[in-house]
Amino acid sequence: MPDRRARDAGSRAEGRAARRRQARRGKARIAGTTALALLVLLTAGVGWLYFHFSGNIDTFGADGLSKDRPQASAGGQNVLVIGSDARTGGNDRLGGGRKDDVGRSDTAFLLHVYDDSKHAVAVSFPRDTLVDIPPCKLPDGSWTATRHEAMFNAAFSVGGTAQGNPACTQNTVEKLTGLRVDHTVVVDFKGFSAMTEAVGGVPVCVPKDLYQGDLNPNRGSRGKRIFREGEQTVSGQRALDYVRIRHGIGDGSDIGRIKRQQAFVGSLIKKIKEKGFSPTTLLPLADAATESMTVDEELGTPKKMVDFAMSLKDIDLENTRFVTVPWRYQGSRVAVVHPDADELWADLKADRTLDKDAESPSPKPSVKPVSGKGVEVTVYNGTTTAGLAASAANMLRSHHYTVAGSGNAATQQHTSTVVTHGPGEASRAKDLAALFPGATVEGSDSPGLSVTLGADYRPGQDGDSSQGGGKSARDKGRSAADDPCADLSYG
């Protein structure tokens, strides 16, 4: 009996062990099946996302890019970001204007992402900046002639295509900066509006109460209040109105609007970082962005766009900086200030951060303002670039010189600018030459002062630092971590 009971107990134990082994195999099969199913779902999801976002992304061709482009920088990458005010594709409902208007670049900045993936700087270009617009490709395959002393934002519409020919703006930026643009991204009204909604709104600050008449000065009346003074969160149409408004704040210029746009982008970056780089944050944002985005062909796949976005995730808010190209007013327009701008481009090309220079600027010597009151000057264009003599003449008048005449020099192959003076006028010639950095001074037996402009002269060039109106590239600018209410208007 004891032996039989022992055998029965052993049989029951073996049965229980067998059932446990079977259960474990069943669970393993279920777990394996579940994992396989999850893998299939994830793969299918990624495939769906790939095709979904691929269908969203519009690209522009590289055939419109200049054949004479700058060499690649020493490190990092340069991304040109253009905000288009085009009224096509339903954008007229958000910004007014004609439905067939291909638009201009309402805002533009060059984002330099440093090679260490820890720093980034965005350089804004005022839309009224006077620049050379190099040849642009037209829809019929022909190329335009170079435009001199043209407004920066006009480059976006020169090509005359529905996309506004962003290649033309890219060519203009490369010509102006000497930097190779690695990628170009164009966002229209709808895309911008949708992105702000996707993140749940962006915190901003308004310096004073603003009204409908401030957004549209042609309205003829003040209208209703659209923004109250102080901090608030905006999205959609209100976010678009915030970054586009410029009248009624400061001097009503584009310079003041750039300050608010920089603060807005910084606040948007801060909001995304607070929400985290998670699918619930990034997928709606990516969906909103790509639906109204045009990019270069090399950036035109979801993988490349995701790779680029993820390359920004480790950049701290404090190391995300915003500056404006060194500038000054030239009449009602804006001129680039040299050599400050040249130093900025050199820093970016060498992948040097601006922080050290911004925090400890080298003191500049005090310069006595140049005044030509009572002095006559004749201006000659010694190059084949049209319009230089007129530009220099306007600059001289702003310093109270009397321009006795202007025109082309006898020869037009001058590489450098020369100031020529008659007997007893060396001192006046020296003062005059101070307005043309790098110019040489030569004596002559003929009385009077003259300037012969060489290829080194740039429109808007002014060596008198006391006359500057804009921020130097050595200035600190602002970071994405700064108070959104600080330094919001100019004038």
C-alpha cells in the first residue's frame, strides 16, 4: 500500500510538472506571437508614417541653384528657413491678398547647427535689406540678370513659380554670406498656424494693447483690440497675427518685428522641449509642418527630416541663440554693415560659437563722426556693377557732403576704392576715405576731391562707426531661454 500511494503521488507530481511545462510553452508561444504581432504592427506603422509624411512633403529642384556656390563650411550645417507670405493653396484666408500671389519671404533666417550638436545660432535677415540678387532660373529655363540694390524679400518671387522659387533666395543668401546652404525649408501661413496648434499654443508677450488697425494700417480705423498687453498663449491665426504685426509697436519697422519673431521661435522651441521629444508631441507637429512645407530634394524624405530634427534635441535653450545680420538704415531701407557682417560669416564658416565674443566684446576706439559740411565730392563708378555711384552718393549726402557729380570712371576695372585730392586737401581726403574702409588716398595736381569706387566697395558700406544703427554681430542677441517679455521692440 505505501508503495502504491507513493507511485500515485509521483504520477500526480509528474502530471502537474508536465502541465506547468505545457503552460510555460503556451505562454512562450503567446509571448512570441504577441511580440511578432507587435513587430508587424510597428513595421506597418512606420511604413504608414513614411508614406503619409512622404505624401505631405513638397520639394523644389536643385536645377535652380547657382552653378558657382561657396565651398562647404569647416563644420556644422547651415539651414535656411523661409516664412512665405504666399496666398496660394488657401493661405489667402489667413493673410489676405490675391489668391494667385506667389508671395515673398515674410521672414527668413539662416540656422547654423554647430558640429558639436550642442550649439545653434539663427541669423535673421530684415526683409528690406538691400542685396544683390544673383541670376534666378525662370519656368521657361532661362535665367534672369543679376539685380543690384534689391530688397531681400523680393528674391523669393523672382522665379515666378507657385513655390516662389526658394532656390533664388538660397542663391541670394549664399552670395551675401559666402556660406554654403546645406538645406532650405519654406513654411507658409497654413503650416505655421497648424504647428502652433499642434503644440497647444506658444507663450508670448505683447508690449502694449494692439488693435485691428495695427495689423492692417490700411483699415482706416483702430478697430477691436486683438492683443492685450502682457504675457499670453497664442496659436493658429492669433499666432500668425503676432509674428506678422509690426505697426503700433516701437517704430513700426521690420527690425522690431524680427525681435518678436525671434522671441516667438525661442518660445516655440522651449514649449516643444517641455513637452518632450515623444511621439505624442512630434507626430502631430510633423504632420502639421509637412503639410505646408517645401524643402530641398536632399531633405525631402521623412527619415532625413527626422534625423535632422533629432540632431537638435541635445541643444540647450541657453545655447540656442538669435541674432540679426549687422545692419543700419539707408533711407527707408536697410543696409548690411561691414566688416561686422563679414566677421560673423567667417565665424560661422569656421564653426566658431559667438558666445565668447558676445560676453566679452573688444572695446572699440571712439571715432569722431565724419561730417562733410561745405565739402564737394565727385563720385565715379570704377566697376561694371551698376548703381554703385548712386549708392555712394546717397551715403555721402547723409554725412552732409555736397555731391558735385557722379558717373562712370574712364576705366571700369578698378579692384580697390581710391580717394583723390588736390593740393592742400589731404586732411579732407583722409576724412573722406574713412567712409570707405580699405580705400587708398592719392594726391593730384587738379583741385577738388573725388572717389573712384572699386570692386571692394559694397552698397551700404560706411566706415563711420558713430553712424551705425543696428546691432553688431558681437552683440549677445537673445537665447531661447530668455524672458519672452525682454527686448521686444526697436525704436
